Amino acid sequence: MRWEPVVETALSIAAVQEADGGIPWPEGHVDAWNHVECLMAMGVAGLTGPVRRGYDWLVRTQRVDGSWPMKLVGGQAVERGGESNHAAYVAVGVWHELLVTGDVGFAREMWPVVRSALDFVVGLQTTRGEIVWERAADGRPAAYALLTGCASIHQGLRCGVLLGERLGDPQPDWELAADRLAHVLTAHPEAFADKSRFSMDWYYPVLGGAVRGPAARARLDAEWAVFVVPGLGVRCVSDQPWVTGAESCELVLTLDALGDREEALRIFTDMQRLRHEDGSYWTGWQFTNEKWFPHERSAYTAAAVVLAADALYGHTPASGLFRDAGSILGERPAQDCGCSHAGSPA
């Protein structure tokens, strides 16, 4: 694969970056998770200036409790709750940037941000081990957890542990939290709200590193025919004729993490029909009506494409980031572990 089209896609992300450094959804709001994903993609392409402006945005908009508002427009919060998976993903981004650039000084500058963010996340862990999805603006924790969010948080905690060790500030509490979370993700499906119609709930436990080996392959095989549309890509939801670029490329990353390069390449090739002539990507394709849906090109879709390309072709030292997410998993307790109680976080 030529690398120039990948850089072109990363430049399409930089083109929508706002003056304050935020990278918005097509409708105009910024959230920390998608923002970080876009920074990672631009880092793969060597766009250091836009990347560092984006991290400056994170520093400025982080709140005292370590979280970010769920949605910001023009730097102002329009939805004030703080999502746990948004905060956790900052650790993935900073670790990724360190792998790409080797810039330890930058990682040290960002370490207080990461430490505060992951402490916020761990503060939302229940006694069973799942992490509820948000803390509301009034300080109350949510009543339930989300499977996809917790799978992403698992990767964030693992990256935070690695970053702390690299910077000489180990965080054993995060490692314990990640171990407990991984167990719940593998053994306690009842811990999570039912969002099974979404493909992310299908593959994310594998992508985030909590499920690997034969169990991961079995999980993907069980619903492959439900979510994968041959020749097109991956459905966003099981009950709609709609494939999306981000979900397709996240499945590419998942397959690559399991060593299934052939299938990963096939899915990556199939979703290229979403590419626009300027290097950006349409969010999705409604294949019954044969229309772009929604009629937008999203930075987060472009970001997923760039990260998938890096994983497949090994362009940067961070290309194995998602493969490595499950590399330190140990043995999990049996399913009759007796940890069914799920006391709420404070």
C-alpha cells in the first residue's frame, strides 16, 4: 500500500481542527474520546503541530475531577456529565504519542492529565469490577455500565500502567482495576446494559484486550454473519442495512490483534468504497437505499482508517498498540467466582 493516501486522510482531519485545537464531530461538538482518536491518527502521519495543539486543548478543558464534559462546543460545555471511557482514552493517546515520537518530555508534561483522568475512571468502578459509564454534573455516578465503554477503558488502564512505569511513577491500583475489569468483561455479561444490537459490543472486548485467544475467536465467529456484510464492511447495528467506516476499521484492528491479517485486509479493502476524492471518508453507507448515511464525512472515521492502515502495514512504532492491549492478561477466575455483588461507586 502506498502511504501517501493515508497521509491525505490524516490531513483531512487536520483540515477540520478548530482554532482552539478541538476536533469536532460533523455536527460541531467535541468529545474527548473521538478527539484523542483523531490526534492518534494525525500522529501516525507525522502531523506533530496539529497533534500537540490537540493535546493543549485537552489540558485546557480537563476539569478538576479529571474528567472532560461529555460535549463541548466552542470550548464550552453543552453536556456537562463526564464519561468514564472518554477520560480513560487520553492514556491511550499519550502512550501512542510516546511510541510514535519517543518524546518522553511530552509524556511527562501530559502525565498529570493522565493520572487525574484515570483516577476519575477508577473512582467509578463498582465492587464487582465494572466501571459505570458516567458521573453526572451533580456528582452522582450512573446506575449502569456499558460493555463497549468498559472494554475501551480496559485498554486505557493498561496504557496508563505502561506509561507510569516508563515515567517512574508506577500505578498498581490501575493495574488491579484493569484486572478486575477484564474479569467482569469475560465472566459477567449481566454487569452491562444490553446494547447487543451494536456491533461495538460484539468486537470491543477483543479490541480492548480483555478477551484474546480461542475465546476471542469464538466470540467473533458467533456473530460474524450478523454484523459483517460481505464486500461492504461492518454494520453499525444488527437490524439496519447500514455499514460504517469506523466500525469496519475497528474490526480490522481487532482481527489484526488476533493475527488474522488476511481477513483484516479483506475488510479494510471492502470499506474503501467510503473514501472521498479528498482523502476523507463518508461515515457510512445505507446499502438498501444505496446512499451515504448520514450524509457526512467524519474525522473519527478517517482516524479509524489511518490507525487500521498503520496496524496492517507497520508504518510507526505504535502500529502494535491494539495488538499489545491484551499482552499482559493473566489467568481469569472461573465463572463461578462468587463476585456477583455490584455495589455502586461513591
